[in-house]
Amino acid sequence: DADVTQTPRNRITKTGKRIMLECSQTKGHDRMYWYRQDPGLGLRLIYYSFDVKDINKGEISDGYSVSRQAQAKFSLSLESAIPNQTALYFCATSEVEGGTGELFFGEGSRLTVL
Amino acid sequence: GDSVTQMEGPVTLSEEAFLTINCTYTATGYPSLFWYVQYPGEGLQLLLKATKADDKGSNKGFEATYRKETTSFHLEKGSVQVSDSAVYFCALSGTSGTYKYIFGTGTRLKVLA
């Protein structure tokens, strides 16, 4: 089983619908992240959380919200999806302080907004 | 602010060819540098890293050296295989006092048999 699991892996929805992407991890890491991947733009940080009580906006948080339900779970919500939120979304975790730690990624959730 | 610039792809090589993917960075502090690889249909996984100047990261035949004087971290492999076909991302972290990554835009490598 994967250490970082994302559900759903693929989702097609319509404009205006509420969507939740879920992430769970078995690595025991405190730090969790949501990234968005678009062709030619690389990965951009949406939100990150350093522990259950700590939630921080990333560079592209508008239109998104998150919930850290437990150390192991970090959900990303799109309250009212729009077509330019069509992208591949990745959850990641990390452990080490000081910027030298590795990010561990889930397999991604591909979202299409029609 | 901090940034990472890597060569655009796609890069197409024949099997056993030499690979270089260029990566340069801009950072105010002393970042750690990383190469991640994304195989088709998968998430990113760490390929190699270097945490200080002149360090060389290596893994699976890939190498990259942290060059502070040229602010570069170029990825190299002496002989690529078809199985190396993937997207490669250069990244930095650790310059702002918080644990935040900056990724490059990715370089797609296609290796032909």
C-alpha cells in the first residue's frame, strides 16, 4: 500500500460543484502539503500544514480551502469549481526541519472541471 | 524571491546517450537542492539531493553537483535507458526559515530504444 494515498484518483465535475480531494498518510509525518501541477508551470503550492493546528496559505490558495482532520489526514476543497481549476493535484508529506527533508508524494488526483 | 529555472523539454535521446538537464536557481540564503522524477501516471519521487555547496548527489546513475558560484545544479547521466523516460523537476528549499519548496517547471525526457 502507498504511504500517501489520494482519493479520488480521477474526477470529472461541472462548474459550480463542490469538490473534496482527500489525502491520508501512514508515514507519521507532521507536515502535509497540497500542490497543483499544470503543464509548463511545474508544481505550485496551494496550502500547507505543519501540524493539526497549523494551516498556511501557499502561493495559489484563492478558490481553495483545506482541513487537517488529524495528523494523517489533509483534505482539499473546491467550494465552487471552475474550469481553470482543471489540473493534477498532489498531496505530499515531509518530516525533517531545516529545509533538508524529502517530500513524499501521493499518486495524484486528476480533476477536470467542465 | 527564490526561483528555479530549468531547461525546457522535451529532450529526446537514444539509449546509451549522455544526458544533461540544466538547472539554475536564485536564492537569498543557502538552500538545499533536489531533483525529483515523475514517471508516467505516478507522483514525484526524490531522485537525489545536495544540502550544501560542492556536495554531489547521486542515485541510479544520475549525478548533480551543488555549484554555489554558478548557482547551478545540473542533472547528468552517462548512459540513459528507455526506463529513464520521465519528467524531471529541479527544486530548492529551506531559504526562508520555513520549510517551503520552489519547483522548476519540469523537463520531459524521452529515451528511444
